[in-house]
Amino acid sequence: MEALRDVTFRVAPIDRREATEMLREIRSYNLLRGVRGEKQADLPAIAETILRISQLVTEFPEIVELDINPLMVFETGKGVLGIDMRLALKP
């Protein structure tokens, strides 16, 4: 939700508690929980994605930038899907 300035940041590595906390900090969290009859987004899958990215950038410090846009989030139990990704490495 970068276009909406609905972001939160942490320094990697992070743990599951921090990943979940990050989700709760964004203004669109209530939308992800499901509103007006919409099904809840797969919040555990989003947290897992954040954790795996944290692990990736920790294990490969040459990564200086990583962008996934968009990250499609499906209903609970159906996961997430990164549609496009950009990775920048140190020269």
C-alpha cells in the first residue's frame, strides 16, 4: 500500500511476532481482516512472506533493494502470489 503511504518498517532479521505486528500497524489492516461481507485475507501467508524476505535479505547482504508489486493476497488458507518483483544487488 505504498501508494497510499500505508507502510511500516523493520530492520531485518525479524521474527513472526514482528511480522504480525507489522500487519496490524498498517491502516488497511481492517480491510485485510474482511469488511462488508468480504472474506479475510490470508494474514498468516502475508506474515510468512515477510519472514521469508527478512531471511533472504539477512542471508544475502548484497541485496540492497527488493520490491514485490503487486503481492496478490487471497482468502485465508489460499496464500499469496507475487506478480512482479525487482531485486537490486550491490555493484
